[in-house]
Amino acid sequence: MAAKLSQKASRRIFKPLVFLIALLPLAWLLYALYSDTVLGTRLLTNDPVQKLDRELGDWALILIIVTLAVRPAREILGINEIIAYRRMIGLFAFFYVLLHLSSYTVLNLQFNLDEFLVDVAKRPFITIGVINFVGLAALAATSTRGMIRRLGGRNWRRLHMAIYGISVLGLIHFIMMIRADFSRPFIYGGCIAVLLGYRLWAAQRKNAKAKPA
């Protein structure tokens, strides 16, 4: 009983804190956009629209990686409580992907649907980005407890394993967007490889333990 009360107390503190931390990148980008527009600074470089679009996508990928890291962190560190924040972080990843897509369609294309469809058909990195958006939308829509009950735990887990494929596609999308300075994709790719490798190792270890039984 005391453990449950302490968990509830910690969640009351840390859930709002995680929420605010996840909003900090957006707050900074909005401030930078305001500063460049009103104060004449160059925080978003000489092409603020492109910089804003790419930074939103960058933070979406970072949050996807953080989402992937929650389970290994729980198992390695033995802190079960952190799993309670995985859904929130995952939803914020979708939120930033939605902003990333909105920035592209609104600021770059000025709501030109025809041009958007042409880009999706002819530019592979746009096609991959849209596929990723649809995939994350499906995961966000099925992240509730009600959807877990409807799908069944096993089917739900299978569906949400797609986050690993989405992370890889997100990395490819990022690499195809840039022409120079591949340092960040290299770091993100290394993180994804380590997390995917850990998941495969943990699954093999679990199967090995189950066989004698």
C-alpha cells in the first residue's frame, strides 16, 4: 500500500516535469522564430523555415530513441517506475512528427495539396516521412488501455514493435534530407543500433531460459 502511494506521489511530480521537458524544444524554436522575425536575429540561420522544419523532425527522432530506451533502462537499472512515462514520451514523438509534417505542408508548400502529392510520389525521403507519420499515428491511436484490451496484449505488443522499423525509417529520412554534417545521424544511428541489438539479445536470452521449462 505504501509503495503504491509513493508511486502515485512520484508520478504527480515527475509526469508534469517530463511534460514540460518535452515541450522545451518547441518553446525554444518558437522563441527563435519570434526573435528572428521581430528582433532580426539569426537563431534559425538564414533559412528559418527550413531550419524550423528540420529541427522539429530532429526532435521527433530524438524522442523516438528515448522511447526505445525506456525499457532497457528499466531492465538494466531496475527502476520499474520509469515505464510509466514511456507512453507520454511516445506521444510527444508523434506530436513533433505532426508539427514537422505541418511545417512542411503549411510553411513550405502553402497548403498546396497537388504539390504535396507530387513530392510524395517523386521524392523518396518525403515518401518515407509520410510512411513514418502514418505508422506513428497508428501507434499513438492504439496507445490507450482501452485499445490494449481490444487488441489483446500479444497483438498490441506485436503492433508496437513497429517502433523499431519507424526509428530506422526516420533515420533514413533524416540522412536523405541533409547534404552535409552527418554527425547527428551517425549518433542517432548508433543509439538505434545499440537499442535494437539489446532488444534482440534480451529476446534470445528469454527464449533460452524458456526452453528448459
